[in-house]
Amino acid sequence: MQPESGPAVQAFLQWAAEPRIRRTGCSGPENSIGSSYISRADLQHYLTTERIRLLLQEVFHNTTDQSPPNADRVRSTCLRSFAILLVINYPSMIRFFVDRHQLRDTCLPFETEPKHFPKSQTHNIFEAFQGQQWQFCAVQLEYDMSENLSDDSVMPFTTKEEIASGGSAILYKITVDEAYNTLKPVDDASTEIKSQSSNTFALKTYRQSPDAQEDFENERNAFIRLRYGDRPPDNIIQYYGSFIRGGTYSILLEYADLGTLDNYMEKIAAPTNESEIGTFWRNFLPSMLHGLAHIHGTHGPASDGQNILIGWHHDIDPSNILVLSRGHDSPYDCNFKIADLGLAHFKQYLSSATNPTDYERYGMSAYGM
């Protein structure tokens, strides 16, 4: 193994170990808080071109048959790989990374050993590299993501708090590191909600059970089917993406800061005057009717009758209606949205059917929707 030598290398290792540099994240099948990572921005801030040049000079100063790679090229193509190699004490191997496209940062993290990965006669370099890569490779959260993740991968959730559980799922409130958050579409129109952070979301995780995968896929697919123009409908809680790992299945959703309609009615006194009553019903009724109409309406390309679908929610009750504040003074001036599409399903629409029906799926018979 190469010796750890030189003040520049030691300074980097000390910097990378500092608690103030490391951000909190989640890993493992349960997405447990406790892992840490170094952000791309912090790494770029520390590893300037000049620092990389000094590091390369130290690493290659005793070699006569090898010249160090260009510092600018290392920084632009292999910055995270170089950091990992420094941590595992094989920094001179960076010369292989800059020359191979499949070894550059754009291919990280490595789930399996890529072609042309450097080898040693005495140590398994890839095993060491793979074990340390996660701290530099937090998952970038993107709109409509659908990922199958390693248990070791780090999700950039800085906080995670359980807010509800039932059936096969647990619901959490999470805060996402802003640098890794591109979950919302660029033209997202929900900026009217001023009272909650744009980095706050709900994480719904289906626990390991025989029905977990089916429940997860049914709800995820229902959210996707209800989109129009690749955008979520305004009166249904927004779906941002999903991921699977270690036998657990998770979807990322819009966070409702006022909770369910049950929670809202317990906390907020009933409106008493004409203005309050009018404000509440003007917000509540159109939201529910438009949301249900969107689910019950037709979906799919109108030019192809075989692909047009109609839907049923099958589980409308106060616990599946979520309330989001608008940042206004009146507690009755809120957004109301339909949620929990776990029992929703869709059926081919036939133009000859005047009253389409389908079997109920064990939803709330008291509400019948």
C-alpha cells in the first residue's frame, strides 16, 4: 500500500473527517438517519485546481516513469474519484481514471467493478473504493425519479420524522438537502404555499411484507396515470418520484403542513360567520369535486379508444384528504387535496358504456367513492 505522505494529502484527510463538513443523510433499507456525506459543492470548494496540483505533485514526486495528470482535467472529470482514491490511499491511480470515460465521476457510484478499473497484486482496490464512494455520492433527487438503490447509498435527507402509519406503510416528514433537490418540475406552480419549505416532503415507505410491492406499484402507477401534460393535477397530492432498496418501497410526495382533514378539524374551530363559512366551502368543495372528477374522468390518448381509462379512488374519507396552508391570515383559506391512491384502480373505457362500473376494492363503504 502506498504511504500516506505529504502535508497536502494529510490536510485533505483531516478536512474530510471534520464533522462540520459532513452532512447528515440516510442509508440502509429503512432509510435510517445516521450516515454522513460530503457534498459536491463543499468538495469543489476545497479541491481547487491549485490544491489538486499540489496533491498531484506530492503523489507523483517519487515517480520517474509516470507524470501526473492535468489538474484542471482531474477537477472537471474525476473530482470525486480523486477524493475517494485519496481516502483509500491509492491517489496515484487517478491516472487511469482521467483516461477512461467509464471511470469518471459521471459513472459514479459503481455497483459492480467497471472495465479497466486499476488493480493491485496485494489489495482489492475496487472493494476499498466501493466501500468509501458513498460518502461522496449522495443521491441526486430528481423529478419523476424511479431508482433501485443499494443499501449503502446515501439519501440526502437531513431530517426524518414519522407522522403516521397504517396498513403496510409508514409516512414520514423529511427535509432534503437543497443542493440535491430537483424533485419539483422547473415550472412548478405551487409557490403560492409560502408557509413551508420547498425542501420539505412526505416520504411514504411500504414496509417489508408480502403485499408491499403490489401496494407500492398500485399507488405509484395511479399517481402517474392521473398526470396531464406530465404534470400532477392541482387537487390531488403531488407525486415526485420513487425508489426501492433492501425490500422496502418508497414514494416521495408533497407535504401537507396542516395534516389530514381529521387533524385540521380537531385543531381549527368551526367557522362561525358568513365570511369564514364562505371561505372554507369555496376552497373545500371545488377542490374535492375537481379532484374526484379527474380520477373518475377519462385518461389516455383520445384518438385511441382502446387506451382510454376511467378511475376509482375507493378510499375517500377525512384521513385521505390533506390540508395545505397558503400562508394567509384566515385558517379557512387552505388548499385541500385528495391523497392515498393505494386502492385506486383504472379500467378501460368503452364508448358504448353509458354508466361504467367496476367492483369495489375494500375501500370505505361509508363514503362510497
